[in-house]
Amino acid sequence: DGGGVWLSRSALTQNRIRSNQAENRGGGVFATFALVENNHVQRNRSYQGGGIFAEVNSAIQGNQITGNQAIDIYGGGVFMNFWGVSIKNERFIGNRVTGNSAGGKEGAGGVYLNGRMDFENNEIFQNQGVQLFNANSADQPSFTALNCYWGETDKKGISSSVFDGQDDPA
């Protein structure tokens, strides 16, 4: 995990994390109980979370996440697994996620998320396949992506770039 940087109970701010590889999670960054802010995360590769893999009380804010790759079908740019913990610092705010890819024809090259978090003011577009994969089950409380840019303004086009309970009611 963490081909470029592995951090816990730490902050990673204003860095360039480029051309790293991890066998499992977080080609560029693996974060747990961490702040990842104002970084350029580019051309990294791993099984899940080609650019960033984040879990448990992590905040991902103001980053440029571009050209990363997940070998798995989920999270070419970012993979966030916040399931089963109380929401405290789980944030994904003000990030730009573009040009990332994931394995398979139906891959989620942009952002994969599981769990509750503050999710707002992000630009997520021009990634391979699904831009945002919401893995929360339909019986969980609603998830809101507030003031995000998806690369287009057509409501139907935006809806097709987001995988959620409307696509899979389970």
C-alpha cells in the first residue's frame, strides 16, 4: 500500500506525487486518519485507488488527481472506504479528478466511494467509464454531491456518469 506515500495521523500538503506504483492500494497515496491537501497526484498505479486510497477519518481537499490508473475496475483516481465509522473528518472537497482510468470496460476511472462523507465543490470529468461510483447500498441515508462539476450541464448526461442506487437498487 502507498506506492508514493503511506500516511497515518499525518498531513500531506503541497507536494507532487508522481509515477509511483503499489501492488494493492494507493499507487500515489495511502491515507488513514490523515489530511491530504493541495497536492498534485499524477501517473500513479495500483490495484485500487491508482491516485489516492483513503480510509477512516481522512480528508482529501484541494488536490489535482490526474492520469492515474487502477488495475481493478474501481477508483482509477480515488478510492475512499469510510464505511462503518462515524463521520468526523471524512471529506472530499475542492478536488479536480480528470484523465484517470480503471480496468475493465465498465470501470470507474474517477472516484469510488463507500460510506458517508462531506462531498462538495469537486470537478470530476474526462475519466474512463463512470466518473463517480457510489457503493453505498440504497437503504443507507442519502448521499449528496454538492456543487460538483461533471464536465457537462445536461442532467441526463450527468446521471449516466454517476453509478448509484438508481442504477442498482440493491
